[in-house]
Amino acid sequence: MAATLFDGMQAGPNLLQASDERLSDIIASQQEETPQFAAGVLRKKLYDQNLSDWSARYRKNKTNLDALAKDCDLLRVEVGKAQREVDDRSEGYKQLEDQYENVVLAKYQEVKAAYEASMQQKSMLQVQISENRKNKVTLTRERKMLTNDYERKHAELMRMAEVHDKLDGQLAHLTQQLGQLTSDRRRMERELDEVQHNLRANTCLADEVNCEIANCVDGIKNSMDLHMAPAERLFNASVGSIPISNVSAHNPDQEH
């Protein structure tokens, strides 16, 4: 479009020059013919309607030619302006082409390379997304299984906790009973110690009594031997039966 306008602008001055040449030829021919018609009028002194018509047409054509010349001048001015505008625009187009070749094309190559890299990355990301979706399905299935296992183990843990609480209660009760039994055992041990001490004391006392009885029996026996020699056998039998019964009565542990 710019080239067509430029060609039209270049062809404009040629057309104007051609129209100017034709106008100059017409005016010259009219100027050559006018004196002849004027001489004819002077010679004939007749009113010629054709000449009047031709004069009117001449004036009219001259007016039109003047207006056309003015229009041509205006067109030349406008053509000059348009030519300058075309030059400016052609210079701007050249600058745009230079900018396109030096800046835009390089940026386009960079953007194209970035776009291709982005498309490759997009394909890689799509592959990763598909793999991640598969992994998500697998992990979701495992999560459900682990959740079920967790709930089951949690229920078992709660039951074990209840059993543990019951056993703790039983253990506390048994511990309390054990403490009571321990205190009773200690009390009974103390009582047993007291009984054993009393038994030892009574055993010692019984031994002393038995010794005294034995001494007493020996003294009686000796005195009887001295005073009652004829009845020695009878006395020995009676005295021998008494110490045995006394010893068995006061020292029952020795019989066993």
C-alpha cells in the first residue's frame, strides 16, 4: 500500500506538468485566433452570434483554466506535503524494519526458544503429573489401609488400657492386702518372739525346778539311806517313781 501511494505521488507531478502544457497550448492558440476574429468584427461591424458564444465559452474556459491552475498549485503543495509524509513514513518503515531485524527478530528467536523449552518442560511436567497421580492413588490406598490398621490397633489399645486399669485396681487392692498381711506377719512374728522368749524362760525355770527336785530327791534319798536302811528297797522304789512323774510333768519336751 505504501509503495502504491508512493508511485501515485511520483506520478502526480508528471500529470500536472502535462496538464500545464495542454493549458499553455490552448491559451496560445486562442491568443493567435483572437486578433483574427477582432479584425473580422472591425471589418464587418456585424454582430456575430457565434463569436459572442465563443467569447463566452472562452471567458468561461479561461476562468476554469485559472481555477484549474490554482487547483494544480494546491495539488502541487499537497503532493509536496504527501511526498514529505511518504518520505517520513518510508524512513519510519526502514527504522521499523531495522528494529525488526535487529531487536524484534532476536527477541522472537529468544521467545521461540523459551517457548520450545517451556513446551518440553510442559511435557515433562505432564509425565510427572501422571506419575504423581498414580502415586497418589497408591498412597491413598495405603493410607486407607493404614487408617484401618490404626483404628483397629487403637481399639485394641483402648481395650488393653481398660484391662490395664482393671489390673492396676486389682494390683492396688492386692498390694493393700499384701501390706496388711505383712503387718500381720510382723505382728505375729513379734508375738512368736515373745512366746519363744517366754518358752525359753519357762524352760530355764523348769530346768532349775527339775534340778532342785533332783537335788531334793538326792538329799531325801541320802537321808533315807542313813535312817531307814532296812526299808531301802521300798523307799528306793517309791522315791524312784516320784522323780520320774515329776520330771515328766515339769519337762514335757524331754519326753518327746
